[in-house]
Amino acid sequence: MRIFLMPFGSKRHAAGGVSAGYPLAQLLSLRMAERGYRPIADYAAIGDCHGGALVARDGGIDWCALGRFDADPVCCRLLDARRGGHLSLELQGEVEASRGYLADTNILRTELALAGGRVALTDFMPVGRKPEAGPNDYVSLNAPGWLVRRIECLEGAVDCELVFRPGRLLGEAQATLHSDLRAGRTLLRLGTRHYAVLTPADARVDAARLDALERITTAFWTEWMSYCRYTGPYAGMVRRSALALKLMTYAPTGAVVAALTTSLPEQMGGARNWDYRFCWVRDAALMLHALAALGYSGESKRFLDFMRRMLADPIETFQVMYGINMEKTLDERVLEGFEGYAGSRPVRIGNEAYRQRQTDLYAYGLEAALVFRRLGGRITKQDEAVIGRVVAFIAQCWHEPDLGLWEMRGAPRHFVHSKASCWVVVDRAIRLCGAQPGWIELRDRMAKELLARGRAPQGHFVQA
């Protein structure tokens, strides 16, 4: 199958024509398809605030983790074109692909047009609020942990085959495919509708139940988006970004994953292929800034509760990252026998960076608390006591080297960003709790040393 990349509503898509000349991105897409890998930019995300999946532009589901973002994926062709699993609708001939999300949702619709007809794929992971949830409670959610695919013939007749090949990283994931398509090749005719559903265990699946789940999921996303207060430039992009951030929030705890996947390379063929299916304190705090600017407060409160539980332990044990269910041990393993994305090895699960000392992360924790208060949240006496412990800890260690936000796997250094972040800790503590004895002097001393030792002769700040 050859894929021609077409945006929704393009003149060429509407006319059904095919151009003989391809842009560079299309040529890359075609070549990688022949090798079994799609460009990373070809993937769109769907999720249910518990697990997530990636859908390629040709409709192939090449990554799918059900129930938890960090679960053993039931589809992982993204990391091994031969061994990794996938769910696909195989078509014959040249195909034009166009796609987009349904308005204000994380429900993805892909249209595939070929000589004999046109078929639409609608992909989503069902999610809705619990019946007892209050009007602004968008963190207490119900999600069965399913992936649902609708298949509709929009024009003519389309010869196709539904293919599900499970492929796991650890061999632990279980998934059952439910579909009303018969095995082998099928001729889809105009007006016919079918489904394919992946569930983590056996379940009752029928068209009526899927209709209800799609209505619930649509209502969940559109209602959540109705609370967005942003009206500035690029509003469509901003709203789509907000939906992506919400999708990557793990509802049971409020943790936010840095990515849905593991082991995608920073550089093609390189070895910096890390597992990002965890909650970095720094990333999550910055996400709250973004959502706060749009008018959302529930996620901020939920994440601050997550932080409170983490800071109940000794301050010096506060980690760079945690598992989505507040796991503290994230031991790293290299999985042998997997090719890696387009040959980029190794494939890893876990992340040893959880052991690193990165002094800057305390600043992001206090910044999150400040955002929470600006949104109308209350900083308790217990919170103030914890903040005082953080300042006392930073006062003792801010002059020591660390490994910095780049997570270098080498000797600690005096990273300027870390020093500046220590200044932020004291500054935000003063804003949150008022000036306690010695805090203003400590903040001024940090600023003086930062300016004296953190700059090059030309005046700009240096890395370390």
C-alpha cells in the first residue's frame, strides 16, 4: 500500500486526484513504509487518561498500552517492524490518507481513499466521569481500558483485511480482539459499518454498547474543553495542545507522563532512547502552568495532592520522577532482541534517572504550589511546614554540584540552571509563606554568587 499524505479538506483530496510529485516529507514517508517504519510525525495519539495508543497516518495502530500508560503494550510495531504487534486495516493499491480529530475531542478520524472507494476509521479509547463526580470533577474517571475502532465504507466498495498481530515487550500484556468482521479478506460496501475493539480481558462488545461509549467519550472531551477560557491567537492549536496534555494525565493519581512511549531516539540510530512513561516533577509543573493559563484548576489541585504525598517523605529523598501510581523504584532494563525504532537501539523499560540528584526540581514543586494558590487553592499550615523544610534543605546543598535537568550520566557539575532554580525555591517560599528569618538574605546571596560565577566574560550565562 502506498500512502499519499493529504490534509482534511484539501482540493486534491476532494477531487480524488493523485499528484506525481511528492514533497520531501512524503518521500521519506513512502521509503520508511517500505522498511516497515513510519516517521514519528505520522502518529496521532488517542487515550483515556489511563492508557494510550498511537495511530499512524495509514491507520495502523503501532503502539497501544491498555489500562496504564506504562503497561506492557499489546501493540509495539513502533519499536520493531517485524516482532512488534499492530492492529491494521490492510488495503490494496494506492491510497490517499487524510485525518483529523473530531472537534474538541481526542477521537481520531482517518479517511483512506483508493480507486474503488473510500473508508473511514474512527479510533478512540472510551472514558467518562464517574456518576458521583461533581460538576467540575474531571479527575475521577471511568475507563474500561479499551481501544475502539469504527470502520465505515463511505464510497464504492473497498477490499480489505483486518489484521491483529499481538506483539509485546515483556510478554505480559493480554488483549482480546472483538470484531464483527469475518476472518480473511472482506469487501466493504457503501454504507456498511463494522467495529474492532481491543480489550484487556474478555468482555461484552456489541454495536449498541460501542455507540453509547462513543457518546459518553465525546461528551467527556467536549465538556472538558468547554471550560477553556483562552481566546487569543492560534486558539485552535492551543485547544488541541490542552487536549493532548489532558490525555497524558493519569486520572487515578494526577500524575502526568512525559510521553506515551519508550525508546524513541533523540537521534536516529543513537543510544539516547529513554523510557518516558513516567511523571517528571518538572514537566508536570510546567504543564500546570499551561492549563492554568487556560482556566483549568482541577488538574492543578490533583497534581499538588500528588506532590504532597511525595513530600511526606524526607525532603532529601524527593525524586526527579515517579511512576504514575507514585512508584519510587523505576529500575532500568535493556530488552534484547528488539530492533528499535528504525534500527535505533537499545530498547529500554524503566529509567535510571530516578536515582539522580537534580536540585532544580524543588523549584518546580514550589512553582506548582504558587500556581495552585493563584487559582484559588489554599496553602495549609502543613504545606508551609513542608516548604520550610525545603528551604532548609536547599540552604545546605545549593552550592553543591548535581546532574542538572539534562540528566547527564556522568560526574556532577555546578549547573547554572540548578543554581538559579535554588534561588527560585527561596523566592517562591517567600511569596507563599512570607519572609521567614534568613530567607531574604539567602536569596540575595544566591543571586550575587549566580551573577558572579555563572556568567562568561562576555556577560552571558553558561551551562556550568
